[in-house]
Amino acid sequence: MIESTPDVDAPGLDAALLPALAGRLAEPFRRAGFTVDGVAGALGADAGAALDRGEPEPAARAVGEDGPLATLVRLFLLGEARPAPDVAAALDPVDLDDAVVGGLLRRDGASVAAALDLRPHADEHGSWWVLSDLEIRPEDDADRAREHVLGTGAASLSLARATVRRPVATLLDLGAGCGVQTLHASGHAAALTATDVSARALTLARATFAVSGIDVEVLAGPWWEPVEDRRFDQVVCNPPFVPGPPEVEHVYRDAGLGGDGASALLVSTLPAHLAEGGVGQLLASWLVTRPDVEAARRAGDAHDGWDARPRRWLAAAVEAAGPGGLDAWVVQRDVADPALHVGTWLRDAGVDPASPAGRARAARWLDFFAEHDVVGIGFGFVTLRRTAPGVAGTVVCEDMRQAHGDPLGPEVEAWLDRVAWLRRHDLLDEALVVPPTTALERGFTPVSPEHSDDAWQRIGGTLVRLDGPQWRHDLDELGEALLAGFRGHLPLRDLTELLALAHGRDPDELTAAALPVVRELFLHGMVVPA
């Protein structure tokens, strides 16, 4: 472990002892088979799926009562108190008293229970363990709830699946929490740096890195302060992005900046900390306001104004990039009305929206949104790449609310490659083909017999990508005819001229109309170079 700024007080944890004893836990865990694969094998598919749904009884029946693995599964994954001698045997050579003093366990009479959430975690590149806080309980005091440290939640896993995994020399996990993103980055980054403002989070992160055998530079401080004068080849960040009033009830969720201030700050300042060619990725949320929606409708903007605020942040980000330009891809994965947003995040923090406390908190949030004319809250991913000096970047904001089963990371990598390819090539001079992962759907409606001898009337065509994000693009007959010529023989310029001649259209006008459509299809991987 590479130590840097020492921890200040982390309530309920021994900031020195917990990481030290965590470093000795890997041996008994591996010996017992307390790994992702070991637990999956012991539980079986059905009991494992039930546990993922929050139903522990099938897992308890599958794992049994006896042996170190059963003890560890019941202790850490099922939340049961276990006899102290059984726990001591399962953790040996870690001393049981040290585990209690360090904050990992708590005594419950003659038994021992978990004081922290500790669970195996893995991806295709590595196998680790993650330490975080147990779920927030209504009886937790305000300070403990405020400093709550999340584990492998849905947001952190979605960012991990969306992260570019190409080898880099240096990577920063900004606002690392318990260190989930850093673990995933350990497979492709040579040097890892993790920062957080929370002393409790840093203690848990150090413990996570110690038990997982990962060397990480750990720094304490808010935002960019710990790395103020440094640049990295890659930055990942799962920030406190949840829009709400300017207050901090939970450090993992609230930045205290009000509205979408955390996302605005990070998007606009991140490029200053990227090396040339460096990539930054973060989860973000943005407010969708009534004035922006109305302005977009007046302008005929298909985005309906959701991208107005991200585009303002990106304009500031281009300035922050200095002499280099900036490639930026903002993907909206979801949008919620204010009421749904508030209810979702109250439940996430263990607050019943129907309780008096829940209604009071909801009222504060909804009043804040009403005061700022907020009609929706968007959520998604932001990818930024710093380009070389003098090289203009590409900025794209688009909806990706459709379902897709593949990890987003490979698609982000491919998008960055496509953008770079377009900088080196004139699309009009290139021969293109339609890959086998692209299909054309045609729509028809029935025709009344008294109007036509044909049973069906064509109403349009849709180009569909069959993998990844499953993009869809409507095509008219000219568009279909153009793509039919994408056989890898003639450049796009010649194809548009031939199409114009065949349909009596002006070649320059048809080329000008076709180029942005083909460019978007190219960025979506639906046409590729021959």
C-alpha cells in the first residue's frame, strides 16, 4: 500500500488497524473459497439468484451450517451472527479481537456479527473483496448516515461496465468511495491514484485495496485539490451527482452545491487534469428546465432541451482543455420527473417517502425544483478525451434510453476510435460497407382492395443495429438506395452523385444532405470503412 495523506478520524473504524488486518484476510478467504466463483459454486444458480434479489433463506439452505465457507457466507452475505469460535477459525490468522477493534466485526453476546459489508467481487480481469458500510438503518444517527459509504451498487457497476479498459500508465479514481472503480482499473492501469473527501471512505478504500492486494496511492481532499497540478492518462469518477437542494445529508449522494452543481463542476474542470489523449469518464445528472425545453421546441431541436446544460458545461470544458481540443460524448440513459427522482433517492437512503420525515424531505426537494423551473432530471455517462494542440474536437449529446445488454465500455472505445478516424479521413472520399450487425426493417400497412391491387403499402424503413446499443435510424427511399450502394467499391461522393443523377436531384444538395446522416450512422457503427 502506498500511503500519502494520513486519515483523520473515521468514526467506528480504526484507520490504521482495519487496513492492516484486511491485508491478512485474503489468505483465509481463499482457503475457504470465499470468492465470487467459490460462493457461486456453493450456492448454485437458483439460491445465488435469490440472494441477489434480497432473499437470503435459499442461500442459507444451500450453504449449510458447517465449515469456514458457510461461516463467512452467513456472516458477511446473509447478515447472521455466528458463534465466536467458528468465526475465529474461519478468519485465522487474523485475530478476532483485532477484527472487532478495527471495526470489521461486533460482538453479540457469545456470537459475532459483521459491522461492515464485506463481499467478494470480480470481473473478467480480476478477483477482489470490497469493504463498505452496511445499509443505512432508520435508527442510525445523523453523523453515521451522513458519512455512509456505498459498496458495489448499481451506479458504480454501471460506470465500471462503461469504462474504457485500454492500457494506460496513470489512472485517477476521483471520489473513490470504497474503491470499486480502482479495483476494476487495476487490470489496465500501471499506476493508480484514489481520492476522497471522506475519511471513512478512505479507510474502507485502504482496507479494500489491502485485502485485494492492490497498490494504490490514496489521497485525502475535496474535488481536484489532492491532485491540483497533475494530469492523468485516465480519470474515472462516480461523484455525488444527485441533484437536490444545497445541503449534504449523505456524502455519497450530495455535493452541497445545489442542483446539478457537482456534474457541472466536474465536466467543466476534468479536461485540465487529462494528459494529451487522456480519457475521462463519469456518471452525471443534469436538470432539464422549462425554459430550455421551450427554447428547444421553438428551434425544432430533437433533443427537447435535455442537453442544454451539458452543452454549456462542455463549452467551459473546452476552455479548460487549454491548447488542446476536446472530444465529448454525453449519453442520456434515463430521465425522471422531479417527483420520481425525489422518491427514488429517498428510498435509496432508507427513508420512507410516506413517513413524516420523508414527506418533509420531499417537500424541500420539490420546492427547490419548482423554484428553479425544473421539469426533469437526466442521468447518464460523460466521456471526455483531450486532443492534441490545435486539433478540434467532436461533441455529441444523444439519448440512449433504449435497452441494451452489452457493456457500454467497448462501445465507448469504438466511438472514440471512429471520431479519431473521421479526423484523418474525408468521409466523402471513402468507400463504405454495411456490416452484418446492421439490418433494415421495412414497415407496411394494409391497403383496402378498392384502392389498390396491392395488399400492403410501404410506410418507411428503419436501419437497426443488432448489437451493442441497438441504435435505430429511420430512412426514406433515397436513404435506402444510397446504403444499397455501400459495397466497398465506390466512394461516398461518387455514390451521391450517381443517386442524384438517377433521381433528378442536384448532386451538391444531395451530398450536403446525405453527409451528416452517413456520419451519424458511422459514429453509431452502422456503416464502416471498406
